Amino acid sequence: MAGVPDLGQFSPISLFIIFIWSLLWKGLALWRAATLNQRIWFIVMLIFNTVGILELVYLFGFAKKRFKISELKFWK
């Protein structure tokens, strides 16, 4: 098809998993940046798609209140 890039060796399942992974971490990081009033981080993470890498660095390293794994247990 004209105009459609060749994805090569990526299967639709692997692309879907990468999409869900990125969406999860981006959502958590954007929520944290918004609640901590960190506008610069919010804008940078909103613009750049790094498949969750930038979001993880922010959550576990640069946020005013660092993210803890225990916070993922929202069902308790």
C-alpha cells in the first residue's frame, strides 16, 4: 500500500503490548506531574514518546515525590 510504512519484524501483538506498556507509564507519569504541579515535566512527557523510558526515569528519579512500587497496589 502506498503511504503505509513497513513495520518489518514487528507483529501486531508486539506492537499492541508496546502500546499498552507506554500508555500505562505515560498515564501514571502525567498524572503524577500534574498533581505535583511540575509543568515542564508534564509538557515534555506529553510531547515526546519514548515507549515509557522517560516516564520511568521521571517517576522513579526526578519527581518531587518519588514513585514506589507499593503504590501500584491500588486494589488494597
